[in-house]
Amino acid sequence: MANPVVSFAALFLFYIFQQSNASYNVITFGAKPDGKTDSTQPFLKAWSAACSSASPSIIYVPKGRYLLKETVFRGPCKNKITVQIDGSLVAPTDYRALGNSGYWILFIKVNRVSVFGGTLDARGRWLMGLPEICQSMHLVINGCNNVLVRNVRAIAPDLSPNTDGIHVQVSTGVTITGSTLQTGDDCISIGPSTRNMLMSSIKCGPGHGISIGSLGKDVNEGGVENITLTNSIFSGSDNGVRIKSWARPSNGFVRNVVYQNLIMNNVRNPIIIDQNYCPNNQGCPRQSSGVKISQVTFRNIKGTSATPEAVKFDCSSSNPCSGIRLQDIKLTYMNKAATSSCKNIGGTSSGVIMPQSCV
Ligand SMILES: *[C@@H]1O[C@H](CO)[C@@H](O)[C@H](O)[C@H]1NC(C)=O
């Protein structure tokens, strides 16, 4: 007799749960799915209603195109919010409508917010040739804890400047999985003060690869720690996995990083540490980076390099890299073994290593 009772209780709970969700359709707040009428205020009104709801709420965006100008979804909110998008959000055709805000759509001071589905059409071609404009990265996670990015696709032209797919900084516990990033800059870039980050099942390319950095631009900078990238594919990208720092004094660091089970298809620099970043040779007094890189593992990385040198470790002369581990690396260039180069590095190699390890 126990089972029916249990299932009845479960059904009853399900019923309660369903009933307690408040739902807010942006159309009822005046949004127009025509792609032309400014729907910013209706979206903000739907957000206010959801945000002040004591029970979990859903903001529903039906099929259609909704024009949004600079939009700030501000918390804190009283309960969970789910934004379910069946349509597309489109930016103004003229980027000047966004002013100098630095963003198009911003979620700030929120907790327990989920966004599902939808297409976000930022119409960024206006920005081509205007690299000084800051609305160029697709998705920025800044100052956040415990964020999950799943099955996201970011697309920008190969040559569009600064169009990083996902940029993460000053954040802990970010997971990015199952995502396809085809951009003109880094597929994923990781800035200072980032910890406990996991990336898996990423497809990157075209783009500049997955980068930690640039770090060490400032003297006082939080480090990057406990970062894992696994089971991912790079195709035709400039870099595969890269750690990059300015050749300037800094107390920054990178430690406990694992790159494993990666495939490189025709990647220009499949594995690269570059601590000599100094564009135009300006502002790098000692030409050596203060950023300390240690405990970085490269394991089971295979495929093809688009240049003869597939592995490059150019570490800081004042702060050499240490604890670099290479295990089972097989990278070829035009069907032959590629080459590797090392500067200021300490570590170990094991398993099959091709190109021959310089560590
Ligand atoms: C490292 O990060 C992972 C998430 O990728 C987390 O589960 C783990 O607890 C972290 N380890 C430490 C020592 O903080």
C-alpha cells in the first residue's frame, strides 16, 4: 500500500509547485514581436513583476523579434526567476542607441536566475572597424559565483575585433559546457581573480582559442586558480590553449590548471604560454612578467598544427614557469612531427610526447 501513497504525495507536491509559479508574458506588458517597436519598457515591467513576486516566477517571451535597447535587469529579487525565450531579442541597428554603457543586456545583483532558449541578435556589424567600442564580447561573467553556461552558441565573423565568445573574470565556480564558439577573438577568455572553473565539450574556432589572460597588466592583480578544460575540439583557431601575460611587474599568478582530452584541427599555436605580451613595446619597463605560472598539466592533446611550432613555452625570466606537466601529446605539422620551444620553464614529461618535449 505504500507506493500509491507515495505517488499521490509526489503528485500533490508537483501540483503545489506548478500552482506556485507566477508567469509573466512580455506581450501582456506591451512588448511587440515585430522587431521594430521598442520593447525595452515592457520587458522591464515584466522583470519588476517577476522580481517582486514572492513565489518562483517565469518571464515568457513568445516567438517573434523584440527590439531591446540598453536593458538592465536589476536584483535582488524575492524568489527564483526563469526567463523562457522562444523568440529573438534584437539590438538597435545603430549601436549609438546603446550609448557608452558597455553592454546591451545586463543582469546585475541577481541570484537564482535562469535564462533558457532564444536567439540574441546583437547586430554587431556596426562595430566592425570600431574596436574602441566596448560592446564587443558576447557573454561576460564578471563578479559572479556558481554560473552554469550550457549549450550556448556564439557566432561572430572571423576577423571581427575583440568579439570574445565568453569572458570570465572575478568569478568563482563558473561551468561552461556543450558550447560552440565561433568568434573573431578568444572563444573563452579568463581574466584576473577567477577560481574553480570547469570547461567541457567546447567547440572552438574560428577564433583565438581558449585563453587565460591577458594577465598582469596591473601590479596588484588577483590570480587565476583551479581551472579545468576537458573533452574539447579546436578547429582552425589561432591558438588552442594559451596562457598570456604582460611583460610587466605584477603579483598575479596562474596555478592548478588542467588541459586534457583535446583535439586540435589545423590550429596555429595548439599549446602556448606567452609571458612577453607588450603591444607596441610600450609600458613594459623590465620586459619580464611578474605573473607566476605553476602546476599546469597538458594531458592527451592530439591533432594538427597549422605552423611548424606546435608547442611554445615563453615564460618569464624573473618568474619562471614551474610544475608544467606534459603527458601524451601528439601534434603533427603537415604529417610530420611539429617542433616545440621552451624558455624559463621547469616541469616533467611522460607518455608519448610529440613534438619532442623541451620541458
Ligand atoms: C576546483 O574546481 C572544481 C570545479 O571545476 C571544484 O569542484 C573543486 O572543488 C575545486 N577544487 C578546490 C580545491 O577548490
